[in-house]
Amino acid sequence: MIKQKIMWSLALFIATIITFAAIVNNNMPLCIVMILINLLIYKFGDKYINEKYNKRRAKKIKDFELAKQQAKKEKEQ
């Protein structure tokens, strides 16, 4: 799991540097390619890179939904 996080973090770092270089050099085809690569990194690497954040976010969403349901039940009574 840690190897996956390091790999995806490194891929994201390299992609960010290349994207910045493409923007500075006004290389639009490379910018488009890097956008696609960054989307792939987001799709497949997000669960490794942002694991703790995603868990906290899911818990907050679950807690909010429970509070919303309880408020709805209390309002109906």
C-alpha cells in the first residue's frame, strides 16, 4: 500500500512539473496529453494518494445523512 502511494504521488509530481513546463513553453498538444494523464492519475491513484481524506469525507457525509434523516423524522412527528 505504501509503495502504491509513493508511486502515485511521484507520478502526480512528475505530471505536475511536465504540465507546468508545457504551459510555460506554450506547447498546447503536450498540455492536452498531460491533462489526460492527470485524469488517469486521478481516476486510478486517488484511492492511494488521498486515502485518509476520502475516509474522513465519507464519514462526514454519512454523519450528515444520518442527522438529516433524524431531523426529517423529528419534523414529521
